Amino acid sequence: VYIISANVMASRTSVQAGLDFSLANTLASYYLDKILHAKTKSELTYLFYDFFKEYTKRVERIRRLPSRSVTVRQIHQYIQSHLYEKITPALIAESLHMNCSYLCTHFRRETGKTISLYVQECKVKEAERLMEYPELSIVTISEMLGFSSQSYFCSVFKRVTGKTPKEYR
């Protein structure tokens, strides 16, 4: 019961710190399922550590944003909430009810990066996290994160990290 409550509290606290509500709910549901299916105390201990680490990493990413702009934060939240989908500046603009050209210009002025580059960096960070799970193949991770092909995923990963996914793992 305590670990379930801790998961809920960590989720709520993350939302208050700026994490997207739907993403926090997805994480909370994911960990609740894992908690309910845990068979040993050591599994529960690991899950407790894992979900606090996960929420903390995601809040840290929000805090690390190079801009205090509300629009940049909204873009970041959209990206974090849709990491497992195809993300384009046009989709973000449509979701935020903004002009795509304005959105791209504003984001680049505030961060020094294009939205597309930032999306790639966020997806690679998520791929790094997913690579902690050896049961997930590089092909699976590539597909999960919505890359058009494994070779494209590998080239983006190498450009962002300096290593291939295999070298990183």
C-alpha cells in the first residue's frame, strides 16, 4: 500500500513541477501495474527506486530547459508527452493552436536549436533510458520511438551521443 501511495505522490509532485499530466498518469499506471505484479520485496524495492528515478529525471529535463518561455515549455511538454509517436513542428503548432513558422522561429531564438533537432535529442535521451532494459532490442526501441528505420535511428543516435546504440549499450 505504501509503495502505491508513493507512486501516486511522486506522480502528483511531478505534475506540480511541470510534468505533463497525461505523461505523469501514464507513468503512474505503468508503475502501478508493475507494483501489483511484483512477487518479492526486492522487486518492490527496485520499483520504488526506479519510479522515483524516472520522475526525477523527467522533472530535471523540464528544469534544464534553456528558456523560461511559456511557449518553449509547452513545446517541451508536448514532445515529452508524444515521444512514442511521430513528432513534427506542424503537429506541435496545431496542438498548441499556433502558427508553425512563428513557433519554429520563437523556439530557435529562445533555445538556439530547431524543434526537429530538439525532438531528436529528446528521443535519443529516452532511447538511452530504454537501453537499460536488455530485453528491448535496438530495433524495438527504434520502432517504439517512431523512427522511420533502424538505420535512421542509429545515425541520429550517433550524431547526438557520439556512439552507436550498440556501443552505448
